[in-house]
Amino acid sequence: MTPTVRVVEVNGQPGIVVMADGCTQSVMTFEIVDGLIQSIYTMRNPDKLKQFASWSNNRDL
């Protein structure tokens, strides 16, 4: 299992999607204020990650 990390836009914020074996493992978003990271949000709940199952390399979330 080699994870793949993609930089994407999630709900208008910069984010990272981590995938392994074709499944989304986690999604991280970064809240940027005045050019600095204010907050980092990580989603790992499998039920919530289902919405990212159709994610592709060419699409923002």
C-alpha cells in the first residue's frame, strides 16, 4: 500500500487528499488568513470520506 498525495481545492480552501489502494484515506484542508495557515482540518471518518470516493486527479472537491 503506497499512499498517493494530491494537492486540491476543497470548498474553496487549499487541501490535500491522501489515497491508498484506490480509497481515500484522509482529507486535510487549510484555512488561510493573511497568507498564513490559521487552521488545519483533517477528516478521517470513513462515513464522511465516502463523498470523496469519486475524486479524480483533474477535479477539485
